[in-house]
Amino acid sequence: MPVSGLVIVLADSNTDVLAAIRADPCCEIGEGPVHGRLPVVLETKSVAEDRAKVRWLEGLPGVALVEVAYHDFSDTTVDRQPDEGGGGTREDSEGARR
């Protein structure tokens, strides 16, 4: 199960963005925001869902930037996309081609 530690940089003190993140069961908000930065742990069922959730967070009104502090995909198989240099090959978390 992919786990990502994120820092959401807020453009303003928009409480709607906090409510939207809190409402998502994949997101756990840490203490904050502090100085416009909000720590969030994202736990998803797949790498594709993780990517989609990060894009969703980036698109929320009031979010200036999503910084990745930590990724753990160690218990997943990653499907690499052709534009990521993998040519559609599959690699496990340790880089072994499948």
C-alpha cells in the first residue's frame, strides 16, 4: 500500500481546502497549518491512486504547491509509463524488471 508524506503549501488560509482534505479517507492531516504549510500523510491502494490523489491535491483551490517529503511503495508493483523512461515495463519496488 503506497504511503506518501506530503507538505501542502497553502496560497491562503482557505478553510475549504482543509475541509476537502479532511473529508478524504486517504488523507491524514498532521498539526497545522503552520506558516502556510500543512503536513499530510496519503495512504492509497495503488501507485495510480497515489498519483491521482496528488494531482487532486495540487488542483484544490487554495493549494499553491504539493511537496513530497517521503514515498514508500515498497510493497507494491509499479507500472512505469512510457514517458517515465520505462517503455511500459513493470518494475517491483527494488527495480527488478518483470
